[in-house]
Amino acid sequence: MIDLRDPLAVLAQRLPWGQIEGALAPKFKRKERAGQCIAGQDLWGPTQQVVGAGVSRAGRPKLPIRLLASLLYLKHSFNLSDEEVCSRWSENVVWQFFSGMDYYEHRLPCDPTQIGRFRHALGEEGLEQLLKATIETAVNMEAVQPKDLERVIVDTTVQEKAIAHPVDSRLLEIARHKVVSAAKRVGISLKQTYAKEGKALRRRAGGYAHAKQFRWLKRVIKRQRTILGVVIREVQRKRALLDEGLIAPKAWGELSMWLERAERVRTQQAKDKNKLYALHAPEVECISKGKARKPYEFGVKNQPGARRWMSPSGLRCGGLARRDNAAGSCPQGGATPPARRSAAQSGASSGGFQVHGSSHMSTVSCWVRAPLPATPTTATF
């Protein structure tokens, strides 16, 4: 038995789950494959047969979209990791009711890694659909008044990424390992992978850095750059001899991606701009905001001010990520922010809003639910 007056229980009955599932279902639909034509020979001469065409029914059945969407809501509402939200879900009957379960089940809802894959498959557009449903539900429940959405408060901060502190020796070794692994997936056999020497050089670099022996550290890093260059050139030579049509597009694309990022790591210098600080997250930047306790932060500055657009009642109306490290909330010179602008879009009864709280001038067109004319209004801030 649960208390239906619990906030999560009330929200479970008010959120338009059918609308959410209908909007997100096309992203998880099984794709129809064109197949591959294979030539053969039989008693009557040469033949051709198409293999692998159509929609495959193989694989494990997919988890319900409502379950994964609710786990995503709970993760961000309670500021939990993927592992923590799965563990608490198995112990909390209200959370299971919110996820659409008919009976309490003392088990994990899914593997924690599936939440990350679901979030990646959703993309920005899918997350905007979830945010849009939340805003519409808040207005329908009268938890927030439409007049509160006529004006939002702009804040600014830096969202740090969960990456290791970027050092040259570590980046060079990871780049070598990624290139070698991607080459093996496409069938490229390398003369030498330098796995043993790369691991030893990484250990020596850590020791020299700890002892402040920077001259020896510089020699080790130079050797790591040489090794990475040898591996990259060998992979590029052998890749040019392969037929791209006979290799899986995903594996081919990953090899091209890791080669490009590895070359960036190999050639970048200490004073360069647009450096690569994390191979798995190329958008990470080194940002200094003048904090005494943390002079440098590695992450992404969000937009327009950084992390959130909040209504006066505290309802989050949107969040936009920046791809540059401009000072303040907006770029200098009044440039239009190249960001997602429909995060707070709310159906037919839309209108513009005014944005206040920035010392820089810029323009952005946004839509939120408000008793204003149903036309986009350009807000200057």
C-alpha cells in the first residue's frame, strides 16, 4: 500500500505517459536493413541472394520506455548516479509505482549502463520532449501559474565533466590504445602495437612528474608521441587498401573518429587553443572563473547563462549548453546563441517571454506557455 497523496504518486497519475511514449517510440524502433547481395553458384549457373535484409527480430526484448524515462526523471530529481538510482528503485515502492509497475518487485529495474545508453539514444530532442511534458503537467496541475513563465531568471555556471585530470602522457597512451582497438575491429593487423612499451612509459611519466623531474618527463612524452605517430601512419596506410563497402559502417566511422582525435592529441602543444582534454568528450574545455579554491574547471559552459532557466516559482524551463568559452552568459557583440531554443516549447498556447539578468547583450527566440500572442518574441538580454 502506498499513499496516493505522495508527490511522486500524484505526478505518476498526471504525467502524459502515453504522449511521452508516442513521441519517443520512433527513436527506438527497429531499423530496416537493406541487406547484402551475395553471389553464388548452383547447377543452373551463377546466382545472387540478398542476405540480412528487413527488420531483425533477434536480440533481447526492449525495456518499457516509461520505465527508462521515469528512471531518468528520478536520477536528475534526486541527483543520483545510474547505479544509485537502480539500487534505490529496487527498495522504494513509490518509485516503482511512478515507473508504472503494477506490483512491488525486489530486483534491479535494469543494468545501470542501460540508462546511459537510453540517454544517449534520446539525444537533445528527446530530452526536450521530457522537459516539455513536465512543464505542461505543472501548468495543468496549477503547480505554476502561467504568469510565472512570462519572465525567467538567467543564471550562469560551469558544468564540470566526469573526466580524469588531463595530462599529456595519459592522453597519448589512451589515444594509442583506442586507435589499435579500432583498427582490429575493421580487420587491420598491425606490425607492432607498442602495448607493453606504452604501459611502461605511462608509469615512468607518472613517477617523473611526481618527483618533479621534468627533463626526464619531457623525454618520455616525446617517445609516446613518436609511438602514437608510428601507429597512426601504419593504420592510415593499411586502411587505404581496404574496401569500405565490406566493413561495417559503425566500425569504419569509429576508426576515422579515433584517428582524427589521436592526431589532435599528438600534435597539440601547451599553448595551443581548442585543445583536446578528453578523448571520449571532445567538447570539454578548460574554464577559469577566478575561483580561489578551483582556478581551472574542465567542463562545458552552459547557455544562456549556464545551467538553467528558472521561473520565479522554481520550475526549470530549460538548459542550454555552450560550445565556446566566452566570458559571461552571452557572446560579445550581440551574436545569436547557437543553442537549442525549443526546450521550453509547450504546444499551441505558446508565447514569448522576457529574459533579465545578464550584463551582455544578445538575442534569442524562445517559446514557453504563457498568456501572450502565439508568436515567437525575440528577447534581448
